[in-house]
Amino acid sequence: MNIFRLAGDMTHLLSIVVLLLKIRTMKSCAGISLRTQELYVIVFLTRYLDLFTRYISFYNTVMKLVFIGTSICIVWYMRYHKVVKQTYSKDQDTYRHYFLILPCFVLALLIHRTFNVMEVLWTFSLYLEAVAILPQLVLLQRSSNIDNLTGNYIFLLGTYRALYLINWVYRFFTEDHKYHWIRKFL
């Protein structure tokens, strides 16, 4: 593991902590897209299915469990908590997120490293995560008022993505790869 991945993981974790902090302390999910959160549940459940078949490290296992658990917890709060669910802006969170799932899955069936269930689901999760933020961005565009914690959550998610991009570039140049087709284009 390199410093960029660790920083990315911690930034992602911090974004989730900020979001849960907002929901728990303010008893409000105003400005948060339930649709984005539901997509994240799908992302983490499909990406981390190997949790049951492959052990990588204690850190990896704990992070997988935390991301699955917190994403389910956020959706539960937004759907079922008696106070929090009343603050959800269903009339503004209208992005048809289910239209994102099928194209991502078809793309994963077509473009993947190896054709097996775990690899296709992992690839699907990558594609879906890339677009899962769209309902949140549309909701923010429609909202007239964005509170600091929601803004911080979005900023931290963007920072996590940027750090992971640096992680992948770093790994590309420092690790030996089985597939060298990318180097032909460089």
C-alpha cells in the first residue's frame, strides 16, 4: 500500500464520518441524495463480495466492513429513522438513478480483466462508483441552500477520488503489471 491509497482511504472514511455526523447530530439529511447513497450500497456490496472468499489483510477487511456498514447505515437513517426521514427532500432528489445501473453492468460485461462473476461485479462497482455522485450533484444544483457539512462531504469525496487517481498513476509506474497494453499508447 502506498501513501496515496492510504490518504484516499482515510479521506473517504472522513467523508462518511462527516455525513454520519451531520445526520446524527442535526437529525437531518437535507441536501443529501438518498439515490446516491443507495448506489454506494450497491457499489460496496458488489465490490467487496470477495470479503467472503479472499483474505488480503486485516486493514483491507476492516475497511471493507466499515464501508459496507456505514453505507447501509446512512440509507437506513434516510429511509427509516423517524426524525431524519422527514427531512429528506424527495421532491428535489428526482434523478433516475436506476438508469445508471444497467449501462454500468453492460459495460462491465463487455470491458473487464477476466470473465468471471467476481471480476465482472468488481468492474461494475468501479463503473457505478464513477457515476454514483450524479444524483447528489443534481440535488445540490436544485437546492437553494447547501450547509457546510454537506459541502465538506462533497469536497472530501472529490479529494478521495483525486488521491485514488494519483494512487493508480503511482502504481502504474512503480509496480510490475501483467497487462502491458496501456504502455503501447504512452
